Amino acid sequence: MLSIVVPPDFIPEETSSDVMVREGGQVKLTCRARGVPPPRVSWRREDGKNIIIRKPFAGSGLNQKSHVTLVGEYDGEELNLTKISRNEMGVYLCIASNGVPPGVSKRIFINVHFPPVIHVPNQLVGAPLGTDVVLECFVEASPKSINYWVKDNAMIISSQQHDVQAIVKSQFEVRMVLTIRNLQKHDVGTYKCVAKNSLGDVESSIRLYDIPGPAKTQTAARPFFYDEEDEPVYGSAEIEKMDNKALSVDNAINGHVGYPSVATPVPTTRVGKKRPTINASSNADRLMASNLLAVIPMLFIARQRCQ
């Protein structure tokens, strides 16, 4: 018996298109398909994330606790999403297939709207003067917000001293970054990151202060009563050991930007002055001379007695 097969196709007037919903609301997506044999309809997220299905417990109201199920694929012509959150924003694929190629799919974008929210990792930032400092705020908003920095009621724009950037993290997340070059005393104070969209506005503050930098190493002056006789005399082995001693450097510093401290100097090696040498022969000559001086008076006395 001859059978006729027809590939699947969507019924446009009975199929949903892109939709916008406020966060916390609910969405009902519909996909009607026709074909012979009747097609199977399923749903997936284009980004590969799970679809969140919330069903209220028996006897509970719409705003009560729900049973939550995460599925990679959902079967059925209708997809109901309740208490929708910003993380569920994105493209949903409606796929129809009946074993007769080609299968068909439709993209439906769910746009979740909510007022701006700002997260600040560090609300208190310290750095030494003369260094570069980075301040950052993370903004979530939909529709996209207008983001900017303010200090002393004046908007900060990119310049030779300031670098302002907005890095897109996702469909609704932006990282605001403010770099202050060569921090000076007049740069310290309170900075505000501001975000505004059609649903609201928000701001958050960051306090920037200066901290003492690493102390410079100074060479101690030699006292006026310094005696070189007291200097240690180093042998060649000790001198070589001290010359090969490595410099110790400490790069730890508080603040956003690393600021190396002054290295600890290697002790100065001094060689003591030479001591005068005494020859053995000079000692013998002195002994002989002293003996002669002792004999002469005795000879003089003996001669006087003989006379």
C-alpha cells in the first residue's frame, strides 16, 4: 500500500516569536508543527545550558515553593517557564522532526528585563603615591545600562591620567574598570560607579586612599671617632663568599599595583690595613749592642785598679 510522507513544518500563526518578560514573571512558549507522520516537538537552549522547569507543589499558590527540575531537553509543543530569572535569558530552540528529512527548528529569544545591580569587590582601596591604581565595579542590567564613573560630582572620562573601560561579560553583565595613572594626593577620595537603564538606576562607592611607600635605604655615616684599627680583616675565602651573596628583594606591598621595595644591600667588604713587620736580624743586632754597652764599664773599672 502506497503511503505519503510529509516533512515537518511550523504553523507560523500558532508559533511564538521573541518575547520580553520582567524578572520573576512567567513565559509560555508555543511551537505548533505539521507533517506526516505527526512531528515530535522538543525544546533546547542554544547555549547548551539546562532548561529550568518549576512546578508548584500540590495545594500551593503561584508564589509558593515549587518543585524545580533541570533538563537538557524538554518534550512538548508548549514550554512554560515560571519565576524566570536573568540567568534564563537567551535563545531557546524549538525542534520538530518526524523521521522525514529535513527536520526544522526555530529560534525564540527570551529577553529578561530588570533594573541595574552593582557589585563592588573592594570598597576600600589603598596604594602608594606614584603608582597606577585599578578600581572596578560589576554591573548587571537589562536592558543594557548607561555606566560611568563620578568623583566630586564630576564625570570621569578617558584622558592621559584616567583610563575608562567597559568589558562585556555576558548579555547582561559588564565589568567597569577605572585606571588612575601615577596616583597623586589630589586623586585620593571617594569614587562612584553609576548604572542607569529604563527600569532604574544605582550607584556604589569606592574609597581610595594613599599608603606609605617602601622606605629608601640610606647608608649610615661613619662616626668621627671611627678607628680603622677596629675594622675586621677578611681572608680571601670570606671575601669571595660575601661577594657571591645574593641580594634579597621584597616585592610585597598593599594595593592593586605591585611596587617593589628597595633591595637589602650586601654588606660592604673592607680589607684591614697592613701591620708593620719586624725582622729577626734586627732583634739580634739590638741584643749585641746592649751586651757591649754592659761590658765597657767593667773594662774601665779593671784598668783603674791596675794603675
